Amino acid sequence: MQNDSRNTKLLLWVNRAIRWGMGITFISIGMMIKEEGRWFALAFGAAFIISGFFRPRRCIDGNCPID
């Protein structure tokens, strides 16, 4: 892993927690729905959980084009 500062590590973990939380929420909703459209919620939740493992590239280490 890279030499991250404490603030960068905190930002990464908050990002992961939000993505994993949203993924769990959508998967839970998909499990409660008994109709044909539930697969969309399950796939959307799985995409959120998987994306939580990737490192975000924007706005870390002062490389923020949004300023």
C-alpha cells in the first residue's frame, strides 16, 4: 500500500463504510422484495459492495479538480 497519511486512511475507510453500508441496504431490500424486479436491487447492492474494495482516485492527496 502507499504511504498514506492518517487523514487519507480515514477518508478511505469512511468511503468504504458508506459503500458497503449502501450495498448491504440494497441487498436487504432486494431480499425483502418477492417480485421479479428484485434482481436489480441485488445487482446494484453487489456493485456497491464490490466498488468498496477499489481505491478512489479523485480528491485524495491534493489532486482534486473540483476546487
